[in-house]
Amino acid sequence: MANFSTWLLAIFMVMFWLFRAIVALCTQFSIDLIGIVAYDLKVEIIISFLIIICIVLVIKRKMIGAFIYAIIYGVYFGQHLFTNIVPILQKTTTLTVDMSMNLFSDFLAILLALFVVIDMLIDKGRKANPIDRKTDWYFKNEKYDEELKKRDSREDKNEYKFY
């Protein structure tokens, strides 16, 4: 995890996981948390444990962790977001404060999962072909190697390059 964006996304993933754990506890004990509730408490608990594994995989830069994270959040929160936003757009249901907080939470979950996948896809390209301007001029410069070979005719050139 070399990028600042990856660290930020990992921190946001943990923060959102903690937020959903608090929401599940508040739902279990019937405490009103600004109108945000867990939709299915048993599924929410199972998802919480799966998300811990996904967070570890994302921190270790495994692509499967990001995809599982996006699928879980897309299915769980996307289904609720879709079923509640369609009646609002068709003007058959009015938007309440409780519903808007739940929809905002759903939207944040899906957006976070999308950003994690995008960051992982972008960063995978950098890890496959890393460019380091500090050392590439020396280790990847065949022209420089040929010049050294022409100038130095000794057996041991003291050019210890480990590829």
C-alpha cells in the first residue's frame, strides 16, 4: 500500500464497518440512531465478518478482496437503494428524514465499494510495470551499459546489477 489514496480508502472502509456495527447494535437494542437501521440483522452480522476479511485482502492488495467487497455492498445496499429510490422518483412515496438517512448510507456504501475497486484496478497497473526515476536511469539504461563496456576492458567491472 504505497499510495495515499489506498490508505485513505482502507481507513474509510474500517470507519464504515464500525459505523455499520454501531447501527447493528443500535437496531438490536432498539436505539434510534438518526433513523438509520439495519435492514436484516442476521445478514448484517454475516456481512460484517465477511467485510473484515475483505478489508484485510484489500490492504494486502489482493484484487479478489476488492471485488468481493463491491459485490457484497452492491447486493446488500444496492437492493435497498433501488427499491426505495424508484418509488421516490415515480412520486408514489414521499421522502422522509429516516428514509433519506438510510438512502444516504446506502449510497455511501456503494460509492466506497466502487472507489475501492477503481483504486485497486489503477494501482494494479502500476505494480505490474513500476517506474522509478531514481534508479531506472542506471538499471534500465542499455546505452550506459554499452558505454561502460567500451571504456572498461577489465574482467571485473564492479557493476553489480541484480535483476
